[in-house]
Amino acid sequence: MKPVFKISLIICFFAVLAGLMWAGSVKTYAPSLETSAEADISISDSEKTTEKTTRPPEKKAESSTSQFTKKKLDNIDNMVSDKLSEIKFNGTFLVAVGDEIIYHKAIGYSDAKKHIPLSLDTRYEIGSCSKQFTAAAVAKLAQENKLSLNDKVTKYVKEAKLAKNITVAQLMNMCSGLPDYLNQYIYMLEAEERDTDADFSKKEFLEWLNKQGLNFQPGQFFAYSNTNYYLLGLIIEEVSGKPYEEYIADEIFYPLYMDNSSLSMSDTNCSGYLDSDWTEGIKVDSSYFYSAGEIVSTTTDMLKWMNAFSRGNVLGSEMLKKATHTGSDGFNYGFGWFVTNDYYYHTGNTELYYAIDIFNRKHDMKIIGLSNVNNTSLQKTGLNIMTAVEKELFPSEKNKTDKTDKTTKR
């Protein structure tokens, strides 16, 4: 066979092979009109379980003149600083009305021994303020019809036998009757009955749970218990097909540009203290807190969260109302929030940190205090600051309310 003829045959062979490969790729990746809708559904379903929520363009804060006078802002500055000084606050504190930040200061030390100051971008453990994220994730899945709040817990966590007559909603509202696992295990760490570097597995949690009894029949009373929110994390994992930490990061942190927030308590960038005398304590592993309280964040990121959540950018209006109002059980706990008619809020404390975030319904006011000192007096101070700021910025409305109250009392 002549060389030229051989070369021609080889060229023809590869040309035919390339054509077959191209045809295969068209068949696989370019469906006909009759099957395109089906293919789109398949792709969409896949995206829901393997990809992050689409990240919308981040809205940049626009520089503009304040809606409040300089005198009022100066009064707010002095008043807030004085109230924080009274409790020896060490942390970052933020007050915002609408999109306007009217107070934002870092006060004290990131490291007391080295005299390293805190900053506006310091990352703190937020403890049980994490519950609002866990609850929002469950509510979001319910809104997408991937679960029902009326479902029994064991539909998703079969091993949780003690919760066989408890609904998802009862976990959310803290009226399940389940005992609190976290208090017991933190005590064991403090008493050195467990190694401080030991983690806490989900298997160990479930084994512990099934050895317990209910404190009361589900729905009968309100009792704050971290066990409720640990179970909600397991439900999120079962329904979404993702680890809890990944789901929160993909579905909440990422779309809201909460780039300085994480789900690992080792990501704090400041030392933590037991009290205002700079007493050092043990650093607890994230696995103990899990979906009940393992989030680390900044005041700036928490403001992004509160703005998006309160404005219905995380949950629809119907679900948002359920989350931030008293439920049918009549207890003042919604979905991850303590609720009143005027505001909703939560606090969080780990061994070495304390946090509070408050949303004032009437004036779109956000109060956020994050501290690297476990100073429980921040709860009362934060609520007092909200009241004082409201009185300073909206005095005519406050007076009008006062007059109405007096008339009603008569």
C-alpha cells in the first residue's frame, strides 16, 4: 500500500471519529425542544442540592446627609457610650435606623495582656444568636415545601426516639419539653470531666438524648433548651443533603455578603474572657454548640443579616410573621427570636463571649452588641439603649404614645 494512500485512510478515520464524538456531544448536551423542559427541571433540581444560591449584586451604602440633626447624633453618641461604660463593655457596638448607622464603635481590647485594641471588623462568637439563622434555614426549607413544620422530628431524625411525638414547630418555639444537653456538657468541661480538646459527635448527642426523659408534654410549656436547635441542625442536613455549616454558608452568608461570618468558633480574631477582670477561661470546640450556637460574626455582617431578614429578603411575609410573633402556643418565642409587640431580639453567650441583637419594629432600628467578655448585663443595657435611642430620635411619637397610654389607663 502506497504511503500517500495510507495517510489518506488515517485522515479519513480520524475525521469520522471526530464526527461521531461531535454528534454524541450534541445529543448529550443539546436536547431537542420536546425534552428541553424536562432537562431544565433536572438541572434545576441538581443546582438546589449542589450549588450555592445565586449571589445578587451587593448594595453599596450611599453617602448622604443624615436624617437626624447633629445635636441628636451627638446626644446618642454620648448616651450610648455612657451606658456601655457603666457595664465595662468590651466589644463592638452598633446602632442603625433604616440604612443609616448612627453609632458604631469598638471599645476596649482584643487582647488585654498585649493591649491590642478591638476594631469594627473584629469577629466574635455570637452563641445563641446563631439560633435565628438555624430557624430561618428550617423556615426556608418549609417555605420551599421540602418539609412541614407540623412533621414529627423522627421523620427526619429517626434515631431521636425521645422526640417521636414532637413536631418541628415545637422545636422552633422551644416548647418541646426536651432537656438541655449543652448545660450538662459544658459543666463537664468546666469540671474537667471531659478533655477540653475533645469534640462532641452527633452520635454521642443522640445516645445522650435517648437516655433522657421529657420535662413536660410537648406544647404544654415554654422552656429554653439548646437540644431543640441541635435537632433542627440535623433536620437541615437530612432535608438539604448538605452539612449544616455548608447549608448556612451557601444559603445565607453567601447571598447576603456576610463574608466575615463563619461556622467555626476558632475563626474569632480576639481573645475571650470570663468577666471584666480579664479572667481567662476554656475555649470550647464548635462541635458542642453546632446549630444551637457555633456562628462567628461581626457587627457589620450582623447588620446585613438583620436588614435582609427584617425586610423579607430571607423569608416570605407569611413565614417572617410566624418567625417574629408569638405562636399559637402563646409563648413569647418565635422562630429563633424572643418576641414582643414592639421588638424582637436574642442574646447569646458562650464561655468567653456575649452577644445581643435587637430589632425595633416601628422604627426599623437595629441594636447589635458583640463582646469578647461574657458580661450578661449587656442584655439589659442593650434593651435600655434601644428605648433611650427611640426617645431621643422620635420624641413626638413617644409622647403621643405616652398620652395614649394614659388615656387608656383612665
